[in-house]
Amino acid sequence: MAGEIKQVLVVRADLKMGKGKLAAQVAHASLMSYLEAEKKSKSLAKEWIETGEKKIVVKASGEGELMRLYEEAKKEGIPCALVHDAGLTQLPPNTITVLGIGPWKGEEIDKLTGNLKLV
């Protein structure tokens, strides 16, 4: 293995989502981002599955920081996905809640998210 493969899920701290809502949004982001990674590199996505599916959940201050990270990940060619809430419970429709980054090479993800605090 060339290095650690992981997924980072970046949650908007400003939304103050309930625990169940947060868990659902992170699950959406994980699956959506995995599917993007699988399109880019089936072998890397498979290796992530086979090595325990490492995930780290961190927080961003708000939508601005989340969108900046999303654009940086796309620019670097790192698979990623944004979750837009349907608005059926706690949040207005189309609220961006979580950014999933990877699974991908850990050292590349860390350049974007290494300074963020754990949830």
C-alpha cells in the first residue's frame, strides 16, 4: 500500500443539527463520496473497503468554509460530494450540511482538512 486511504466527512458546525440528523447526513456524505471515488479509482475504493473503511468526522465553521474545501478538493482531483438536505425535518430545503471527501490518499486529504477539529 502506498499510504493510508481514508475518508473525511466535514460537518457544518453552525447548523447545530441533532445527533440523529447529524448521523444521517454523515451517512449520506460517506456513501455519496464513496461512489465518486469508485468512479475515479475502483482499485483504491476497493482497497479502502478491504482495509476497514477509515473515516474521520471533522467540523467546518459554516457553509463558506465547506464550499471552499469542496472547490479545493475538486481542483486537486480528490473525489468528493456535498449533501443537500431535503428540508423535511430540522433544516430548510437544500441546506448544504456535510462534505464527504474520499476515500482517497490520506496525505492528499490532509492537505485540505488536517487543520480541522474533530466533531
